[in-house]
Amino acid sequence: MSDSVSTTAPAGAGFRTPRRMSVQPRARRSRPLRTKAQTQDNRVHNRSLVLATLYHEGAMSRADLARKSGLTAPTVSALVADLEADGLVADVGRRPEGDRRRGKPSTLVEIRDDAVNLVALDLSHGEFFEGAVTNLRGRVVERARIAIGGAVGAAAADLVFHLVTDLLDRAPCRVLGIGVGSPGIVDDEGVILDAAHLEWHGLPMARQLTDRFGIPAHVGNDVNVAALAVLHFRRTEAQNLMLIATEHGVGAGLIVGGELVEGEQFAAGEIGHVTVDVGGELCVCGRRGCLDPMIDAVHLRARLAASAESDHGAILAGAGQALGTVLAPIACALNLNEIVLTGPADLIEGPLLDAAVETVRARTLSPIGASLTIRSLAGDGDLTLLGGVCLVLDAELGVL
């Protein structure tokens, strides 16, 4: 399929309110209810287990699949038959000659990566909404975007619906689900509690998308889902990691023990308003010296533009030192193994990244610092889209 792009001219950029900041108290996450396991629950669990094993281990025989999953051979055979009927897995021939066990050669089964499509949206940009159609491995087969043009509230939501309609028309296969990375605070029901610059407050985006298109939709905070994309699509061995986004305000996505941490008010990772310089620049939150205006791309570019080129290295290093000061106690408290920085490459890479690494190393115990990797994925524009893919793969197939 083509990696085609449909665009409309983006509107001019303006100042963005930080993506998750709010002074209003937030509803708390509900305690999960304990319910009795039903027979169908066990079947759904076992189906996901088979799919996850094939997704991560690759093609294997039914016997190997039973051994890997811990399920009985009859259960695996029945589940594979159902998955074949759904078109999600297929027989792919005999085991290679050099890898045959004793007895009759086994027939291998594997997931059909292109059997279904997923639609993923990235709503984090200031000038446009972006979307993609992907396969089950996150490979993009179609792209589209739509200019925001100053739209807010219901008008901005309508643009999201138009974008989804366009992507569904482009999808070559049945669409399994829709995954959305949105700025703002998003709860576990896919309600956008607050995205101030879009004037979305209590917007049930997941339900509206599901109702309108008849396809399951899942919505998460854009930085959180980008962290999921790093975990599942960017070759990391870490299970405790943090992603720092700096392009549109400062936000962080946090993974602990391989699981996304959102917090009771769904606002975990709000590091942009930690004070690092009590006499520093006035922040939009009303306090002085917050991390946000020190490392956010818009503010940082403005400081560079107003200074001599010979001072640029020192300004970027100062931003990196401020970031490292905030990250060091987090790295210690959570024993993070990886911190990923995203944003414009010309700002992130070089003095800023170097100073952040040096500061964290200097402020943490050597066993923690030695096990921690701080790296840049600056310019990786697909992280939020791939995070939307993660939401669908987890909710609809249970493979992540």
C-alpha cells in the first residue's frame, strides 16, 4: 500500500496552553470492582494469550504454542480454529527442513499482520490533526491530516470526525479499532477531562467515536501513549522508563513495571510546573521558575532568538541542567532504566541532552545512574500515532 499523505494548509502557530495543567480539582480513578470469573472471560483471556504468544514469538506449531502458553492442546486447536475463521491467523506451511522434530512435520501458524487495519490519531500538534491507517505491527499504509485553523470546542471535535472518516475510506481492510492520542487530561473511559487550548472539557471522545463509526475507540493522553510506543515499538529493554515531550509544553509519560502510570487524577507526569528557579521567568501557572518555560521549545527558541549566537550553547546547557535537576529524584525514586527526550532535534540533541545526562549522573547514586540510559528520539514524529496503535492492540487483542 502507499504511504500517501493528504494535507490541507496548516494555520499559523500560536501559543499553546500547557497540555495537562489545570487548577481545578479532578475526579479520582475508581477502585476496580472484583467480579466473579465467567466461562467467557476465561475464553477471552486464553484467546489473548494465544494471540500474544504468536505476536511476540512468531510462527510456531500448535504443539509449541500449547507449550509456550501453558494451555492444553485441544484448547489451543479450538482457539486457533476460531482465530483462523476470524482471519487473524493462518497456516504458513511445514516447519523448515533443518528444524524438524521427530515424527510428522508440524504445520506452523502465525498472525496475519495485514489481515485487519487500525486507525491511529495524533491530536497533539498545534496547527493540524494527524492520522494514519496501520497494520497490526504499526506499519503505516495511509496517512492524512487536517488543518485546525483555530477551531475549538465542537468545531475541533468535528474535524477529528472528518479525519477518521477520511482514514476509514482509505483503509484497505476491516478496521479493528481507533486509537487516539490527545493533549490534555484523559481518564480511563476515554473522556478528555481538560484540553484547554482546544476548549475540550469533559468531552467523551472515545464514546462519540465508537457511536459514530461503530468501531471500538480508545483515547489516551498524547504523551502517555507516546511512552507506550517507546516501550513496544522502539527497541527498549527497560520496563521502568519515562518519556519527556517538549514541543508543545512539557509533559511526561511514565512506565513502571511495563505498565503505564496515569495517577489517581490521570495527571501523572506533570513535571512542567516543578519549580527549579524561584527567581526565574513567570510561568502561565502564576509561579516563577517552572521547568516548562525553561525547556519548552517555544520559550527556548524565543530565548535563543533574543541572544547572541555565542551564548546559545550555554542557554541550551542551562535548560538541560534544569531538566536533569527535576529528573534525578524521579530516577532515584523509581529506579528508572531509560529516559527518552522528544521534541525538535536542534534543541534536544547536543548541549541540552549532554547537560541533562551529566546533571542526573551527578545527583544520583552510582548504581542508579549506571543503569540509566538517557537518549533522544527527537524528530520521531510517529510516536503518538504508534501509541494509538498500542491502545487498540491492548484493548481489542490483548497482545501487549
